[in-house]
Amino acid sequence: LLGYKQLVGKSSAFWLGVRFERRDYAGWPAIDSSGRLTGGNRSDWRLAPRVAFEYNWWPKNKSCCVPDVKVGLEYRLLRQWSNHDWYDTTAHVAGVSVWGSW
């Protein structure tokens, strides 16, 4: 995992990161594109970059009815290469999140 976080002013943050990993599945036989066993166990390589932004808003005059609010935006990509034909994949994930606390 390699990442970078940058604070932007007093209330915002920006993240940029990437994860690269290998996963081995002992006892799970790999299959080629013809559906035949390759003679090895399944193993995957994953690349997963991420970019995110978060903004925090705190009311100046805190009262019982006005919450602190955080808003986040995020994008992730998962690219997986596998020696098992069925598990090569690419996935895009985008999200918006809102939190409030009193």
C-alpha cells in the first residue's frame, strides 16, 4: 500500500493511494479459457488505485439542532489478473458519503 494525504485548509483532505498485492489460493485449481485445468493453483495479482476528497463543516455557533457534517467523494478501481480464466476482472467504484454528528 502506498498513499498520500494532503490537508487542504482547516476543513478538507485529499487522498491518493494505490495497493498492489498477490493472492494465492492453495487447493483451488486454475482453469484456462478452454475450461481445462492448468495443473497449478489459482493465484491473482491485484492493482487498486484510489482517490478521495473529504470536506468537514462545523457550525460556528453549535446548537442542539445543527450537526457537524462531513461530505466525502471517492473513486476506486480494481484490476485483477488471474491464472484462473474466470477471475480476470476490472471494477470501478464511485461513492458519495455524508455523515452528521451532534
